[in-house]
Amino acid sequence: TPVCYWFSLHQPALKDEEEFTDILEERRRTTDLGYALRTFNPQPYKGAPTLSTSDLNKAVLESQYLCYIIKEIAMETGSSVEKVKEDASRILKEMSHNLQLGFIRLMGYTLNKVFKRLYRSIYVNMEGLNMLQQAIQESPVILIPNHRSYVDFLIISYILFTYDIPVPVIAAGIHVAIIGGLLRRSGAFYIRRAIGSDKLYWAVLLEYVQTIVRTGYAPLEFYVEGFRSRTLKSLVPKLGMMDMVLEPYFKGEVFDITLVPISISYDRVLEESLLALELLGVPRPKESITGLFKASGVLQEDYGCMHVNFGRPLSARQLCEGKINWSEYNLIPRNLPQRPTAETQDCVNWLAHLIVRTQEEGSLISPWSLMACLLLQTPFTTLTEEGLQWHQLTEKTLWLRKLVLDFGARLNWPGGWANSEVMSSTVALHHSIVHHKEDRIYLVQDEDPARQDPLSPEEGVMRMAVVVLMLVSYRNQALHVFVRPGILATAIHITKNTRKDELFSFFCFLQDVFSNEFIFIPGSAVQDFEEACSLLQKCGAVHISQQEVTVLETGLEVLSFLQKLLQPFLDSYQLMFRYLCEKEDHVFTEEQFLPDVRNLATKLILSGDLRTFEVLSSDTQKNVLSALRRLEAVTKLRMESDGGNISTE
């Protein structure tokens, strides 16, 4: 089955110190100019024709597919073919990259300086990089990193340039273009955020992407999650680009396509406070990578280490075997537009979820992620007033470290250091969230010295929410390890049932409700449930028989931790369900829903009836609406006056 195939592909492993190499170590011993000007001799795809950027653009504009669409649009609109072709040329000029070696060298020189200031180390797994180098020579390659920071956009090209591997062309949001042509000349091509029903734009984009894939012009990099995750948690994949890059294989235009999942893990994320503010409704600043690096104090801060884990190259041919009806593609000429069948969409959806799950499994869990899990289960009065005793946090962190290893996760725990040193260093690194004083840990509560009047209670909640959501984001980096056993622990806690079939039924219900929060591969519910049972049994929390799941006395601590880990999601969803049930007007806009829920949650937090700050997050609120639409509890209505209303049923 597809899921069994995934398990055979990816076996989680512990971090081996020899598996990862610090690429900054050598950079610190050489000059930045020498690094940028060294010989760059990559080995490209063996079947790729020699194409310049202008050759690539010419091939796109002269393609049979785009010429067909241009004539079709001209007939539909009454415009001349020449006019529509001019429009297509303008779109392509706005979109296309202009990859130039000189600018790659300039980018390498700049990034070398910046990365040495920001990070202690950048670790790369050399085995994965070597497999990538070989794969690029054998078939068109698609690089698919997770997306947690603006740095993601830069780091892959930096690493590939360092090791003489062809640098990728990268799909980027149009707003990044504000730093000028530098990124475009380093391989970025720009896609509008809102394309809508612009038939010509879609056609140009499709042909541009697929020409790159068909010719093997360069590795193509894109983010299957679509956007940068503001919560540092995996997002449900978007299928548009995945469908585009796979279609040349479906149509038989290439023998195979190689997909390379890449997991980027940060000890500390540059944008941590900006992301939390965004989630609370504070308008984000106009996005700019250079603006980020120029931000006050960014280059003076310590962001710890970064790990870039290049996953095992995956063959689209092997993964899609038996899932696609090839005859449907053989009946229609390749140059004609073709809507994907339901079968194809299911395959692409399955594959996209598989990629994100593989990214999760390839990520490394930091000590801070473990500490964040524990701190968020501590009463906030303890963290803000009397403080959490240091020895309690360290003892519990070591307990959780063992549990994570029992669950088979990759753990970034520095070797050669005493455990106490690892945790002290970790807390010092995250001084923007917590501080260590007199053997106790406190949440940071920033005071504004320029403010004359005292904060209102509501302002106090929002100020505390910024710090809490920053802490939540680091907890989220470890959630994928715990979510399946956590859902089973929650099912046991809520149902008070031991029958395996009853627990499986509730497990599936929770998976369905939370499928916008966590990544579940379609059709894998049985395997997910068996995995959860196996992990809980492995750590001694339960005993599994053919019909029963029996809680053991030795497992109460594990089950309590897992249940509390998911409690904020239950609390957030229940609050929003309550809001919708009590709302007299059954039709409302999303713009009304978000602030209304935030105001209700703020009142409940102040009254002590709610301790979950995550309900204030706009991402959580939108995920609830998505879940309710999928469960057909609410319906989205298109209204001419305001663009969209939501109706409860």
C-alpha cells in the first residue's frame, strides 16, 4: 500500500555527529572573497540541452501549448493574436529568472559574511548531498524544502554553490522582488500571490515551469507548503506547483522526475517575534530579506545552529506506479490543455503529504523544543510570578529527551557537553522568551519605558500572548513526533474506553478534525493508529492486546504529558465551536469572526476560565473554519458586496 511504501522509504534515525558537517567551519578559515571567486564547476543533468536564459524564455513563448492558449484567448476576447502574445511576453518578463554566475558569486560573498555573523554552525548531511549530486545528473530534480524563515530562500543555493552542485531556480512570491534584481539574477522566478482566473498568466506559468522540468535546465526549488509557516508547524501542502512539476512525467515527456525533500531546522528563528505579532493581527512589515538583516540588532544576535538535512531522492516513477491511468494522457495531444483527473489529483495530494511528512521526519528536535513543550504545561502564574525551579525543568527535560529517543526522533543534543551545560546554553540563547534568575525560570515580560499610562488588562494579555506564541512556535517544531500517540492518549482520556475499535473510531474523528493542524497522509489512518499503539507500548504506557488497549500504572506520566500537549488545540477548537453555537446571526464574514473570537478569548483569559493563548492566533482560527467547512458544519458563500460570507448550519 502507499503508506507501507512510505515506511520502507523513511526510517527515522538519531543524529550521528559524523553524519552532519559544519560548512561554516572551513568558511571561517578562508577569506570571503576567495570563497566567492573559487572555481565553480557543477555537473548538470546529462540530458539537458545548453540553454541560456533568453533561449529558455524563447522556448516558452514558442511552445505549442502556449501558442494554442494564446489563439484561444484571442478568439474569446476578440483581441489580436499579436496583442495576446505581447501580453504573454510581458508576463514572462515579470516572472522569469535571469540566473548569472557573477551574481551567484556576489550572493555567495554576501551570505558568507552574514551567516558567519548569525550562526555558530550550519550543519549539512553529506550523504544526502552526495545523493543529490548524483541524482541531478540522471534526471530532472525538484528540491522541496520546508519553509520556516526567509533564510530558507537563501541557504539551499548557498550550500549547492559551496559544493559545486548546480544552483536551483526558485519559485518565489512576487513581494520578495523589492530587493531588486539580485535574487532574480541568483535564480529566483516570481509568481504573483493572487492569480485568480487569469488564464494567460496560468498558461505562461505552467509552460515556464514545465519547460524547466522537461529540459532539465536546472534543479527547480519550491515550497510545497506554499507559504512560510508562521507557527513553525508544517502546513497542509498546496497542490498547484506539485501538479505542474509532475505533469511532464504523467504525459510521458520525461522518463522520471526526482523529488528531494529537504528539512531545515533552526535553533532560533530570525523572525520569531514578527511571526507572533502577525498571528495576533499586527500588520506585517513590507517583506524584504535585506530589511530583515538590517533590522535593529539582528546581526548582533546569536541564532545558534542550523541543520539542513537533504532527504533521500524519491523517484516519481516508483511512487506513482499503479496510481495513474496512463491511457487518459495518451488519448490527448501533449500540447493541448488537460484537466487532471480525480485519480491524478488524489495521487498528487498523497505525494505532497508524503513529502511534508518526510520533511518532518528529517528535521532535528532541539533541546529548546523539548523545554518549550514542558514550559507550556506549567501554570502561567508560576512562569510570570514565582518562577519555575531550574532543577524541575532540567529533570523533566531529560525525561522528555528519553521519550523522544524512544519514539525514534532525530534529536539535536550537542555531544561532548554536560546536560546541565546544554540546557543553560539553550535558555541563554532564547533570552527573548525566558530568563534564568536565582535558579528559577521566568517568562520575559517586556516593559515599555516610554509609556506613561499603565497597560489595560486587554493590552496586558496581548503583550503576554506575543511571548507565549513565540514559545508555542518552538514547541510546534517537535509536535510531529508526539501527535499520533498524543491523539491516542487524548482518545483514551476522553472516552475512558479500552476497546481498540472504539478508540480507533475516536482516533479517526480527531484526525479528521485536526487535519488542518497536523499532517496525516491520506488513507493512512490504520497505520497511524498502529504506530501510536506501538509507540505507547514501547515506552511502557499501555499494553496492547488484539481487542484492548490497557493503560499501565507506569505510563500515566507519559499519557498525561501527551494529553496536555494537545489540550490547547482542544480548548481552542471548543471555544470557537461555542462562539459559533451561541452566535445569533448565522451568517458572518471572516473579518468579523477573527476579532470577535479574539475578544471573547481575551475576556476568558482575564477571568481565568481559559489558559490557552493559542486561541488568539489567526492561524488557529482559520484552521477551525477550514475544519468546519470540511465537516460541512459551515458553508462559505460568495457575496458580491464583500467577497465572501460564512454560514453556520
